[in-house]
Amino acid sequence: MAQPLPLSVDAMILAGGLGTRLRGVLADKPKVMAPVLGRPFLTYLFDQLIDAGIKRIILCTGYKSEQIEEAFGNQYRSCELAYSTETEPLGTGGALRNALSLVKSENCLALNGDSYVNADLSAFMKWHYATGFEGSLLLTRVPDAGRFGTVETDKKGKITAFKEKQGLAVPGAINAGIYLFSRKLLESIPTDHAVSIERETFPEWVQRGIGGFCVETEFIDIGTPETLAATEAFFKSMDKRSATATMPAASSVSLPASAEDTIRQHMLNSTEVKKRVADECLPAIKQAALLVAECLAKGNKVLLCGNGGSAADSQHIAAEFVSVLTQDFLRPGLPAIAMTTDSSILTASANDFGFAGIFERQVQALGKAGDVVIGISTSGNSENCLRALQYAGQHEIHTIAFVGEKGGQMADVAEVAIKVPSTVTQYIQEAHIAVGHIICHLAERALYPELVKAN
């Protein structure tokens, strides 16, 4: 019987290679940071993993590791990033074993950082859990396997042998450099010396029973100047095929088998973040609520700003103040303006002063001493929100920042910074809305205590 997909699977990317053959074209960059169509090669692997549902990636780094960490920090899109940096070459197996302490899941997806395989990773993971192997390799069938070592499997997908390069132009299945391992299997890798997982570990694991999931698809590596030069054409070709893709007929649409697990895990993760907010952000939330209540008591107003989902949060929170938060506490409307709603003002300001100035200009026009500006940004570095807070602070207008755990520049300039302890955009946004509700709740009850008694 097929096992259900786990609630979460961490991924590891082997990104510590010296890239000696590329020194002439990359100079002092690590191989995974090679620019491809204007962005690092590594981002294509990130995107592929995120599309497969991965929420957390550990980067096994070595050569020029600081460049990778400086470029990406602790988050890429919705995905958390962590780093395992080797101080001496450990080999591919040693690097994975060295990073194991950072892995939170019972199974882990692992990828070579210098190759891209255009495969459905979700299908690979589903196959792995259905078969019950401790470890599985993604294999790709090629028409000419002469320059590769090949992998042989039985009818059930169990790997029976790894064959060295034969030099014969015959078809065969080769290791594509993508793996799914149990924690127990990774723990069996020695820690006292450098280990090549391909040459040393895989042949040993054949006896334990590991699987091979074979596909026929395009792949490319960036190990040589010639293959690196071909990478842009490879991804352009993929983009063209994606542009012609069509949605399936309505009758054939179905949710993935992991849908229930995805729903459950998201709710659990979001709840855990909110619990941490209650533990770690309590003083800041109280301070922000008092600041807002005092502002409104003096006849001033609240101005809110943000981008994308945070723009929607600004409108949501402003509506709660102006209208009513709950029907069981009917108080007069409270003045709050979301500076994200007027398309004429936004486009005129962007045209005349640049996008970075769209909120600062509105604070100049609408704000007055004693008001409160609330800037909302999951990164804490949104330039238009930052400039609005900076202008407000210079003109006796109070400032509050809703940000993520890093805080960013906005946390540095705001009077009060509520730093949600997460690096995942979705969970930060969900906590921001909860914090907005709480501030409205506390402020309105501070302003109308007689209604509290009546209720």
C-alpha cells in the first residue's frame, strides 16, 4: 500500500564545488552563482524545488560560501534557506552528512547544485513513498550513455548495479543527481573522512535496497565552459515550451494526493508562528496599540501602507477602524486611511516621483503631527514604505512597522517594530492581519471604556 506523502520534506543542494574548470569564465564566483539569463543558476533550482512544494532548503556550501549567503540570506520567495558550510572538502556524501543536523524532516531531497533536470520532482517523491525504499535516485534515460556511468534496475525499480563508463554508444539510464534519502540512510555515511556518495556510498547501499525512478527528459550541467555557455539556450527552450502549455480539461483536474497534508501542515505552521508572536511580540503590540489609541484620542488619524499582499492588509486594517471590528462592540468610526487604494494618486506619484516615493508623497499631503503611519512589509526593506516612515519620523508623525523576524531597515527607523518570528512570507502576512485586528480591538476599547462595561 502506498504511503502518504510526509507533511514536509527539506531539500539539500550541494553547492560547495570548487568549479576549477570554470575559473576562466567565472573568476571569483562559486559555480552555482554563474549568471544565466540575468540571474544566478542556483535560482532555477530554487524555483524547481518550490514548485514541487519544498518549503525549506539547506545549502551545502564551501568555496566562496559567503557570496551565496550574502546574495540570498535566509529566504528565497516563500522558502526558508539554511546553510551548512564545510571548512575543508568533504566530498558529496560528506557534505550531505555534515548538513544532516540542520534537516528537520525524516526524509530529505538532495540535488547537485551544478545541474538542472527538467523533471517532475513531485512525481519522483510520490514514487519513492509508494515503493518504500530507504533511498531513491532520479535516473534519466539517454540515447548515448557511453560517456556516463549507468544504473541498472529491476522491474520494480530496485537498483541492482552501478556500471562504470563503457565508452559504447548505447542507450542507458544514468544518475541525474537528484536523490531522496531517509535520515537513517544519511546517518550511515562516515564522518571521519571525505566521502563521494557516487563512488563509495551508492555501491554499498545497493545491498540495503535503494530505488531508481527513471524518466526521459532534458538536463544540463554547468561543469565546463562549453556546457555553461549552452545553459541560456536550454532555459530559453524550456520557457518557450511553458508558454505553449495549456490547462487540462475541467473534467481531468484534480488536487494532488498530498492536499490534506498540505492544508493541515500550513495551518499548524501558521498557528505555531502566531504562538511565537504571542510570546515574543507582546510588549511591541501593546506599545503599538497604545500609540494608536493616543493618536485617535487627540483627533489624529492612522495612515497605512504596504505592497502586494501587504497593500491588501493595509486596506483590511483601515476598514476595521473606519467601519467596525465586531458587531458586538458598535463604536463610532475611527479615522484610518490605506494609502494603497487610489489608483490616480499612486500612478501620478509614481510617474512624477518614482515608485519609491508613492507613500512618502501621501504622508506629506495627508499627514500631520501626532498621526500614526503603519508600514507593512514582510522583508522590512520595501523602499516606498521605508521612505514613508522616514519622512513621518522627521515630521513628528509616529511610526509603527509590521515586519518579519529580520526586521530590515524599517524596524530600524520605526518607533515600534513588530517583528513576526518567521522568514516565510505567507505566515508573516497571516500574523500581520492578526496583529492588526488586535491593535484595533485594544485601541477601540481604550477609547470607549463605557462600551466595554455595557458589553
